[in-house]
Amino acid sequence: MVATETAESAAGESGALAHLALEDRIWLLRAMLLMRGIEDRAMTLYRQGRVPGSFYDGFGQEAVSAGAAFAMAPEDRLCILHRDLAAHIIRGVTPARIFAQYMGREIGVTRGRDGNVHFGDRTLGCVGMVSMLPDMMLVATGMAMAFKLRGERRCAMTWFGDGSTSRGDFHEAMNWAGVQKLPVVFVLENNQYAYSTPLDKQFAVNPVARAAAYGFGGVTVDGNDVEAMFEAAREARERAISGGGPTLIEAVTMRMHGHAAHDDMKYVPKEQVEEWRKRDPIERQESRLRALGVDIDGLRSAIRAEIDAAAEEALAAPMADPSTAAEGAFCTGPAEPLGDGLAPWSGFNSLATPVVS
Amino acid sequence: MAALTYLQAISAALRDELRSDERVLLMGEDIGVFGGAFKVTDGFIDEFGGDRVMDTPLAESAIIGTAIGAAVVGMRPVCEMQFADFISCGFDQLVNVAAKMHYRQGLAVPITVRLPSGGGFSGGPFHSQNPEAWFMHAPGIKVVAPSTAEDAKGLLHTAIHDPNPVCFMEHKHLYRRIKGEVPDGIFETPLTARVARPGSDLAVITYGAMVHVALEATDDLDGASVEVLDLRSLVPLDEAAILDSVARCSKVVIVDEANATCAAGAQVAALIAERGFEDLDGPVVRVATPNVPIPFSPPLEQAVLPNVERVREACRELLAY
């Protein structure tokens, strides 16, 4: 059950192909290209002084959020981390609102209340992260608890990093989910470094091995293979909604940029970066699809145009309105629960998924 | 109407909510089979089952964090901290996740956190605290602190119906000591102050267990007419009622059972300094616990907690000013 190597891609791939149509495989590439393109442009905007604060990206990790989020149904609920922009894209957040979010503009997802990837569109079933990283594991666990109490066939998914596994909320969430056998999927994004701290200073036992100690299964997946990520998440979701309890997915990947824009990553050996560069998740998916005759260049240029237009739209949007800065700490109307997000996977088209009984 | 203790009133509110709203769910340590450390939920598991009166793992961060998750998908969780002191272990989830959620994302977090608080019975440094000010300082959290059985029930209904996180400070020392007539059924007590006793010479402004200390201390104070204002809600703070009392009485004693620095009463004093100064005929006087942990041994504990004598003395001095 518990694997420690990352050589499962071959198996994962063949499993994935049973569930992925060509349009899905293109969608996965599209989500990754959008994530990389948006973040690349945002980094430029940051250097131009258009993005206040700092800037965090997920360069090299695009497959983790794209693959996992793609397996989630509209009625599932997501707590997304800061290197997982593709999950927001898949749920339906538009690139213009993402740029506006980075720039603190009124049309951004948090209307300037929070920065960078600290957002979640509640109308799309997403809860934005806080900076105390494993906190959202408990929120996702609580969502799953409600689903189980109400007898609903849906699940919650949350992402967190290798550093998060050192904090108590990781333990509390894993334990609670195991005790109550909840429909929750934990995606551990092992990107080798927590800021500058490498894995060997973070834990003595790989966290995926700890899943068994909490009473459920853990799997290690090549986090740079978007189709393997999809398949692992799809299987975990199936397990969750059929009463099989939680799953810990360890997505092994590499943070190819610094912790944030200011970080030159001198503490990472160059050879390590070079080694991982050969395993770029986007190139990998492109070569698969190119072999099938997909027009990759056409896709890339369409996405570039979409990003150009989105960045222009965001730059033209007004900044957040300072006259509203002191408003909104409290909800003054009825409490609206999270809404449903988009779920482009073709597998949901044919499935009858009765959720709310 | 029924005569209920403060504790029975809290139990009744929870029972009424569980019966009337299937979204309501109680979560806490030892609240199910055992009925809670103070027996607030005694027998509940038989009527409502273990899913809705949930014995949780011993993990306060998880209790708050999972309640947040359940709330944003439509539940109305009511969390019990076994003692208010243990909220320190759930602090991060409450002040960073729950409190900031609506401001950041427009997402409401309708959770109630019951915090059995207060000292007076040798609970020691970890079972006696009054941590309400921690949460007053975290925008996005409401904080209520009833002093009577009727308000304990009504404010708990208000808290559970509120779309925001609410800290419900229930004073352990009042649980079985205070009894009063409580209306039947579900009713909401507004988040405003209550004049516990009207007066015109001096106002004692306080909340929670100290309301009873203030009433006793000023019941017969050399014929002086002493008002006692029971704040009931600390967030929102009923500023108009406070300033009304100041305008009527011109002399103010503020009593906190909590440690003095930055306590709820400090906020009241600041408000009066800013907006009630012209109405004052003397300095604002505060009676509060000094800035030490609450000690265990009875003579030590009695030496730090505000009591009838101390409040009476403070009022006498101010009346003579």
C-alpha cells in the first residue's frame, strides 16, 4: 500500500488512460499552461511594481493541482494551497480575476482584502488558504465530516506541503479523518523544500508512511505527471465517496523557483534543479499529446492571447476602494454556504452523481 | 416560564436548537456518553445520538477547525471547550481561519464556541481564566457573556443563529449558583447591554459573574443610588448604553474578573475617555484581577479576584471624590 519510490507513473498512466478522453488530456495541459503563463506574467508585473507585497508561484509543480483538482466533481469542496493555481483555474476562476487578485484590485477574488494566492472563490466551492499552512487540513476534514453526517456522496480535498507535516494540525486532521473514516483526500505536495529547509530536517519518517498509523492508506505519486496525479485523485475520490475513508496522496515534485520572488534559492544544489528540469510536467504532457497529433503550438498561442487580454483587463480595473476597507469583518446577512465549482472532466458528463439525499 | 439554573438554561437552549434545526451539531470532549465535564449535555446523546452530540478526539484545534469546515458547507456547529483555558490550543483556527474568513472571502462561518470560564473555586492557572479579551482583539468574532439564566439561554440562541463565529463565555461559577425565570422556547436576546439596576449617583459597568458581585456590593451603599450595567455582549459593545450610564451617573467603576491589562473593561474605559469625558465628575475607576495567573490556593485566589469588598470600597471612594 505504502510506496516510497516515485516510479509508479507507468502504472498510474495506464490507469489514467482508462478514464481520460483526449479532450481531458488537453484540458490538463491547458490548465498547466494557464497556471505557468499567468504566474510568469505576474512575476513580471511584480518586478514592474504592479503586484504589491511578495509573489509566490508554483513553477514546476503545475501537475499536482491540475491533476488532482481535475478529478473533483462540482459538489466536492477544495482547500487550495499557494502553489496550486491550476486548481482555481479548473474550478472556474478567470485569469483576469487572478491577475486582479495579485494586484489588489476591486475585481480580484478577495477584492484586495488578501494577496497573492490567498484566495478561494466561495461560489465555486473553494476556501482560500491562510498562511498557517496545515490549517486548511482541518477545515477540509470538517467539510468531509458534514458530508458523512448528511449521507452525501461527495468529498473534500486539501493540499499542503512537506513543511506542513511538522505542525500539529497535520496530525489532528489525519487522526480525526481516520477516526471518523471521512471522505477527504489529503494531497501532500512534497516539493523538497519548506522555504529553505530540506526534507531531512523536516521529518525522520516520510509522512506518506504515517497514513497507515492513522488508519488509512497513503500512496506516492509522481507529482510531475499530471495524468498520474489525476488517476490517484480519482481513485481516492472513489474511495472517499463509497465510504472507504481518507487517502493521503504524496505528490513528489520540486519547487523550481524560490519560496517567493525575493528568494534566489542559493541553498538548493544546481544539479538538483537541473535534474528536475528534465522532468518538467508541461513538457511531459506536451510530448504525449504532440505524439497524438495535437496542435501544441496553436494551444500555446491561444493561451498566450488569453493571458494578454486578462492582464490588460486587470490592469485597467480599479484598485480596491479604500472607503470600504473597514467594512465586511462580519457577515450581516444570511450565511451562504459554498457553491459548486466547474468540473471539466468528461467522466462527470456520463456519471449520475446523486449528491444530496 | 420555568425556574432554571444558569446551567439548565444553557442546556435548554442547546436542546431546543437540536430539536428545531437539523443543521445544529454539538462537538466537544466528553460531551456525549459522559454528558460533559459540567453535565451541560447530560442525557443528550440518548435523544440526539452520537453524530449530533459528538465525542471528539482530545484536540481543540481540530474541534474548531472541523467546525469551520462543517459550517461553510451548511452546518451550525456548537463547540464546547471543556474549559475556556483550552481555547489556546484552538486559537489559531479561531483567530486566523474563522475570524478573518468573511472579510477576506465573503464566506460566513456560523460557529458557536462555548467557553466555560472564570475562577473562584481553586481551578488554578489552567482552569480559571477569562480569555474574552483575546477574542475582542480579533476582528470578525463576536463575544457574549451572560450573567443571568434568561440571558444565558437567549444569548446562546442568538449566538447559534448568528452567521459569524461567536465566543459564548459561560461563567462556571454561575452554573448552579444562579437561578431565574426563563421563557419557554426559542428566543433571542439582543447583543446589547442591560441595566441590571438603575441608579443615578454612580454606575458600575461589568459583565458575567461580576454583575452579581457588583449588585451585592452596591445593594446598600450608604443610601447612594448605584446603577449596575450588565454589558452582556462585548463584541459588539453597546457603546450607547455605556455612554448613557456615564451621562446619567457621572461616576463610573468598571469591574473585570479578567486580568486588568487590555481587558474588556479597559476598552470601556477608553470609550468613556474618548466620548464620555465631558460627563464625568471623577476619574474612571477600574477593579480587575492583577496581571498574574490565577493561583490555586484559596487565600491566594481570593487575594487576586475582584470581590464584593473590593468593589464596595472602590465605589465608596469614588462617591466621596
